[in-house]
Amino acid sequence: MDSNAVLQFKGGETAGLQRLKHYFFETKSISNYKETRNGMIGADYSSKFSAWLALGCLSPREIFFELKKYETQYEANESTYWLVFELLWRDYFRFSMKKHQAKFFQLAGIQNKGIGVNKHNSKTLQSLIEGKTGVDFVDANMRELKLTGFMSNRGRQNVASYFCNDLKLDWRYGAAYFEQQLIDYDVCSNWGNWAYLAGVGNDPRGNRYFNIEKQAQDYDKNKAYRNLWLNTSK
């Protein structure tokens, strides 16, 4: 894995349990999770449990009960609650897929909603994949994904919004590329979140548009993240 990766992921239950112990009990990073979870550089701005969850090396229930031990031993706060909320969000997508099945993979989504998309453009898609769109915040995230198989939650939302709202491409191509690349790929969460950003998923408001420049200013004010991934010859 690239040396700039947020974490050198290693598979298996043992590695997953070591990560859980590190994030909860060794660093107590969980106590600040809500404040740091939109970070983009480093191992401990978020739990990074997703890869082990996706492969079944850790279970949501296992994480939940370890979290309860942490809360008993140290503290229960808004951050510890927020991790439970994220685990419930994963479950929500599972139940949604069980309910809607094939609609999860259709352009109109579970809302059966007509959306306008541009004609498929392989060149535009490839520029996005290579991180060469000219939008530096998007490009940095796409290069991280290409080189490491990981992207932050903040990055995923911005990339999906750009893909759906600015490029107006068929969101399923984006979901399929994430399926190919993500080390923590999970069918329900991946396709559910992409449909959500495309406006055909679980969000009744639709049009989840992200102002990319404002997001870059809010979450990468000093350009540390963009410099990390754009100033590379890889």
C-alpha cells in the first residue's frame, strides 16, 4: 500500500481486534470521534473499522459491546454515541436492500425517480478516475482511492456529489468504480450512499449538492490533504 495511506490495513480478526483496542483503549480516540471524524489525514481521525466490518473480521455487535465496556471504564459522550449511530446507519442500508432488492442498482433507485444524466463519456470518467478533473479537492481524493483503496467519508460525499451534480453522469458508474477500488467495500453501504447522493435513495429531500470549494476550505483549509496527494509523481 502507498506510504501516504491513512493506515496499513491488514486483514483478519486478530488485526481487526488490534485496531479496535488501539482506537478505544490505547489512544481513547473514540472520545473525540464526533469532532475528528471529518478529518482526511492520519489513522485516528476516524475508527477505520469499516474494512474489517466489510469482510466479517469484526462484527457490529462485537464493536458495540466493546464500546459499552469503554463507556463503563472511561466515559460515555456524544462521540461514543455517534459511533453507535454509524453502526445503525450501516444496518439501515442492509434492511433497505433487503426490502428494495434490485432497485438498489437501478438508475431511478428505490424512489423510482427520473433523473437527468449526460450521455456516458468514457474520457470524462477516466479523467475522474485518474484524478485529473482540474478540481483539486476531487482529484486529491480520487488519487488517494486509486493508490490506497481508501477514501475518507468527507471525500466520498464530495466525489459522489461532483460526479452526480456537476458531471451529471450515471451514478452507477461511480458506485461500480468504488466497488472495484474500496478496501472496505460493502455492497449495501456503497450503493445505498451513492443513491442517497444521487437523489434517488433514502433521502426524501434529494439533490444532495456539495459546494466543493467551500468543502475544501472547511475541511482542508491549509491544503495539507491536497498537497499530500497532488504533489506526487505516482
